[in-house]
Amino acid sequence: MIRNTHRSIGKPLKGFGAYSIARQCPIEGGAATYKARAMEQLYASQNHYNDRDSCDRAGIPLRKPNVDKQFSKGFKIYPNPTSQSFTVEYAIDKNCEAVLYITNSIGQTQLKKAIDNNKNSIVINSENYAGGIYSCRIICAENILFQQKLIIIK
């Protein structure tokens, strides 16, 4: 742990330790973010945390949890489960600038890739991913167009 060399005891040294960890996006920082927030509350109970702002600064989108059902019909992932690569098929409006997100089971983004609207599928190499359950999402204009679990076997 970094020692607080600031002479005013009880005031956090901004930019170091729990102060900076508490302000991280909880998807990025995980349990450490919440532990740091708890420690921060001991010293500065007036602090408030806005997860949407902190995640936006980190480039991690917080979106509505429900999938837009009208768009999800033209999507599928195969093979699922997989061990080497998988294909995501999609049908997206030409005006939509969609992004594919692959996240692991603790919410860390493993892949963020812009989708080519002129194509109808994308092949992803999964050889470098650890075995486990992943979430595959396609997001366009703050709407989740498609969301499905993906299982990678190693």
C-alpha cells in the first residue's frame, strides 16, 4: 500500500491508493473498487460515486440490460461451445454504427470491435481466451441489439 506522506492525517492524498481506485469504473476495477469506496467512506463520508460517469471515462458502456427483441432475430453465434474460433452472424441496419463486445464472467472487456455493416458475419479467434463463460453483445446507439452467452472450452 502506498503510504500517505501528506501531513494532514485523515485527508486522502488525491491520485493515490484508495482515492483513485474508488473512482474507477466498477466493471474495470471489480471488487477492489467497492472495497476502496468502503475505506474512503471512513475518511470522507460526503463522497458520492457515479458509476455511469466513471465507466464512460474508461470507455466502458453501461447500457440497458434488456435486449431489443425486434433486432435480435437475425443474430446467432456458432459453434457454441467453442475452443478455437466462433462466428457471429448479424443483420444490422446500414445506418447503425454497431460495436461487438466480448466480456468475461467478471465483466472485463476482452474484445471491442466495430462491425462492418456491409457484411453479415464476423469470425473471432478464441484461442487466446481462457476457458469459461463469456457474454457477446452487439450495441448500436445505446441499444443492445443482441446478447448471448458464449462458452469457450480449453
